[in-house]
Amino acid sequence: MKTAIIGSGNVATHLAKALHAAQFPIAQVWSANQQNAAILAKATHSSVMNQLHLIDPTIELCIIAVKDDAIATVADQLKGFKGLIVHTAGAVPIDVFAGNFENYGVLYPLQTFSKHKTVDFKTVPLCIEANGVASIQLLHAVARQLSGNVQEIDGTQRKILHLAAVFACNFPNHLFSLAEEILDEHQLDFNLLRPLILETASKVQQALPADVQTGPAIRNDVQTLAAHQALLAHQPKLLEIYQTLSESIKKTR
Amino acid sequence: MKTAIIGSGNVATHLAKALHAAQFPIAQVWSANQQNAAILAKATHSSVMNQLHLIDPTIELCIIAVKDDAIATVADQLKGFKGLIVHTAGAVPIDVFAGNFENYGVLYPLQTFSKHKTVDFKTVPLCIEANGVASIQLLHAVARQLSGNVQEIDGTQRKILHLAAVFACNFPNHLFSLAEEILDEHQLDFNLLRPLILETASKVQQALPADVQTGPAIRNDVQTLAAHQALLAHQPKLLEIYQTLSESIKKTR
């Protein structure tokens, strides 16, 4: 299945490499950043598409993995493309393609990607949606080649998933970063926390998080809660976060 | 080195098993919960101590792993014990032992323990502190048998570590739980988020969290931020957390 990749960011790169590894011939890569496009094209033995309307007409699958607010513009320039066209965004409705394409959908990988870290794509939940029976069958076939975890998820559910992912990934990562800030102020090494962070995530792979909640707030350990707040007295931002999250934990007791 | 374990909760259990595996003869186990004491004694081939003042006088190491606010009471009842006595709490000062013992310290394992999940103790950072040269040397020798990551950390630093651990473990776990709540309301399976949670923790094993922050807040993606807040309009608690953490992330841009 001859494929084009639009974009050269983290999602585009990981997806292109997973498709390449699954024997999908990547024919063309386009990116607003021509240099990144060249790097990705080289890695996937494909060629760079200079302009979107020059997309090879024999391409059967076109995957748009660009910033959310660029999807509509890119799709507009690909108007008339005859294959299956999909985007990879959690928060953008499938309707962005309506009217301009016959076969379209969404292939949303529910994972966080960084350029220099390999991800086992086989375990990445792929959430798919398409505009009709033929499209969804085709997209299922594509997704199954990439991952063992493919789910049909409609636009409303995908928005919810995207929101939940902010709570499950973006916010925890920020808290890791605040923890590092706290250690830094006292010349303590972030390495001390790394095993704890990994184990916290590992625990909820089987258990439900509410069942394994630990710490002073869930015990309503008033003394420790007060001591922690005293330590944060000079940092109003951290103090507010400490109080907001501790109150929320206490309510689950 | 003949050892006694005071406590039978998660820390006591994991530590006792790690000591047992490292060939420390566990001689006695005490717990306010006699049934749990019996289970732990059986698992470590030791016997149950019925009362604290009945501690075997030939014991060389006594580890107190009970709730923070019970440490002083327990220590008081062990007064006169001649070996090395330590507690395992992040937030309790070493002084809780002062005056009543000759050799004392703290052995704080910076990890989250659940009863039914094995932890590779060799990777657990063990933060140690003791009241003198002889005690710290002895405690070093004990800790090195258990973990490859032993650090001398004084009481002030330990308090900071304990606070940072709340940000790195307790708060993220609560956010996982809120993510599950969001999915639940829309009949979506928490399994969809598990690979994401694991990868988020895995990423910061090498990288610094601030360098791998993703999501709408760090991009200042105003549209998505507004859409997410609209989805949370009926849940003031979640909305407050969303806003507090998003604002904090935005400040790091």
C-alpha cells in the first residue's frame, strides 16, 4: 500500500518508521520544514514531495501528521487526492476532510512520542474512525499491521481520550518537572526520584490508580501536610498545586 | 546480622523480604496487627515478638517501619535496646531516637510499595542518616547489601525528598485516577491510557521532564485548552486542576 507522510514531527517520524518496518512502501514525505522532510525521507527510503498538490496520484494512503491547526490548510491543498486520507490528531474532528475527499478518517495513536526515543509501536493503542464501511475496513487493515491494540473510537470519544491523556501524561510530566525544581533548589539529584516515577507508572499497569493511592493526603496525615506546606511557603505556585491536588485526593477517601 | 522488623505494612514487608533474600537472619517481627505479623514472620522464617520490650537482646539491627506518628511510641517501648535502631520514614527526624539509644539512624527507601507487587530492591534509592561514625558505617554496610543506590542524606534533605516524592508519585497517581474517572463517565476503558502512562515515566528515565513536556499548555494551543475546559465545565474539581496545572505549564514556556 503506497503511502505518503505529511509532516516530520514526532508523530510523523514514529509512524513513518513503524509503517516502513511493517513493509508499507513510503513513497513520499512532505513537511513545511524541508530539511526534516529530507531526513525522514532518507530514513524511510522515500522521496521528498516539494509541494502538496504534487502528490503522486498512485499513492493509496496519505497520513497527515502536522500540528492541529495546520491540518485544514494541508487537507485543502491535497483536495482531489483519490486514496484514503487520514489525520492523526486527538482533538480534530473527522469532518475536516468532509466534502473534499471520498475516503477519509482518523488514525490517532494514543502515545507520547519523542524524536530520540524508540517506542514499541505494537503496544500503542491506535484509535481509528472513518467516513464509511470501505474506509474503516481499509484503515483497520492498516492499523492492525502496526499495532496489536486497535480500537474504533468516534470523534466525541476521541476528544475525551485526548483530554484524559492530558491528565495521564502532560500533567504528571509537569509534576515530575516541579519535583525536579524542588530537588534542584536543595542540590539534590533528580536521579533519586527516577525509580519512584517508573514504579508509580508500573503499578497502575495492573491496578486501578485509586486503589494504589499513597501519600499524606490519602491518609489525611495532617502533620505531614502542614509540614510540606510550610516548606513551600516561599513558592506560591507550588503551594497552590500542592493544596489543590491534596484537597482533591482527600475527597476520594 | 540478627535483625528485628517492627511493622507489617508495605515498607516493612518489602524491606523484610529484601533483607531475608540478602541473607540477613530476621529473628523477630512485631506488629500492632498480630495477624499480619504472623504472615510476615512466616515469610521470613522468623518468630513473632508479642511485646516490644521482649525484643531479643542479641538482636543487632532493629528496623521500625510503622506509621509516622507511631514511631515515637514504638521507640519509647524499645528503650534500652543496644543494637542499631533505625526508622524508615521520610518525614520523621532522626532525633526521635535521641537520648534513648546509643546507635540510631534512618533508612529511608525512596520508593512506593504495594503489598502484591514485587519491587527490584537493588534499584531502590536508600537514603541513610545515622548519629555517629560507627552507626553510619554499619548502616552503610546494611544498605549496600540491599541496594546498588545508597545515599547519605541528612534530615533536612530527606524532608525535601519526601515532599518532592509527593509531586513525583502521589500527585501523578491521583491524576491517573482522575483520567480514569473521565474515561469512565464516557464508557472508555482505562487500558487505553496504560501504555501512555508507562511511556511518560519511561521518557524521564533519561531525559529531564521539562525537556520532554508535551500537550496543549506547553504549546499554548488556545483552542484545545478552551475545548478541554468546556468538556470539564460540569466538573468544577477537575476544571480547577486543569486550569491550575495548565497555567503552571504555560509559565515554563
